[in-house]
Amino acid sequence: MNKYIYCIVFISILNLTAVIGTWTDDYYWKDYDGTVPKDALSGGIDERGRPIYLAQTLFEDKLIPGKVFADENYMHFGWFDEKKSTQNIKILCTQNPNNFEWISTRLNDITRLTGKLVVIGGFQSGHITYIGRISSNRETNVGKVICNEKDCQGLYVTKDGREIHHTNVDLEVLSYRSDLAVSNANCINYDR
């Protein structure tokens, strides 16, 4: 009898391993050790032509999005000025970069976007933190967009050692393609 139970448990574990081994998230935050992974998602380009990768760091009690360059081993992020971190960094990665899109919008229209899955890039108590970008002077710079439920305070990017706060601008926010996401319309309704 024990032999049969052992065999059933073993086969169940094999089946579970096969299922888990083939399942993957479409995007994920990987630990950053100073080397940009091959599956890192680029969100912009600086004036020197370097790709800007999307990252986040734990700073004080906040999870703050920022940027990483492949030729540097630290992350740039804004907190009243430009800060650099070499610890507690994650970098946004995906096997399917085409499943993301940058939505052109105005700052205070972000909270009114419908039918879009705007990517949350961090956490700050009482606020929603998205990933945004702005283009100017041959550069597409990425940073954080701080919002509450009704409006947004601004897009914050770093450059040349300082944090720049953009308020009345056209910008882009990162979103995951909503046509790929699970919707309630595709769920089984048990109330029938």
C-alpha cells in the first residue's frame, strides 16, 4: 500500500513541477546586481544614446521608481534631489517587451484613463506611483508619476544631479496591453 501512495505522490509532484515550470509572469522585477539583465525593459534613451532601464529601490519606507544605465552599477532616483543607490534595487524585465505601451496623456488625465492597465512602479503611503517619461533635447527620460485617486502631483525625473518636477506637460505613462490581461468578462459566472 505504501508503494502505491509513494507512486501517486511522486507522479503528482512531477505533474506539479511540469505545470509550474511552464508558467511564467509576463513581467517581473529582478534583483539588480550592477549588470543589466538581457530581458530588462528599456524605457528611454539619454542624450548620449544610452538606453535607460526601468528600476525601483527601497528608500526609507518608500518603493521609488527610477533608472539604470548599463555602464553604471547604481540606480538614479529622485527624492528632493537626485539620489543614487547600489542596494535594494530591482529592474523591470519581460520576455515580451511588445506587451507594453507608452500612453501619451496629460498629467491630470492619468487617473481618468479607462481600459488601460497603467503599470504601478512603486509605493508611497497615500499615493499611487506610476512610471512616466518625457522627451526633450534628444532624450527620453524616465521617472515617477505621483498621483492620488483624483489627480497627479507631477512627473519627477532626474538629470545632472537634481530632481526635475514637471507639472503642466504632455507625457507618457507605461501600461501593460489591456487586451492581454484577464478581464471579468472571461471569468465563469457561478450565479447563473
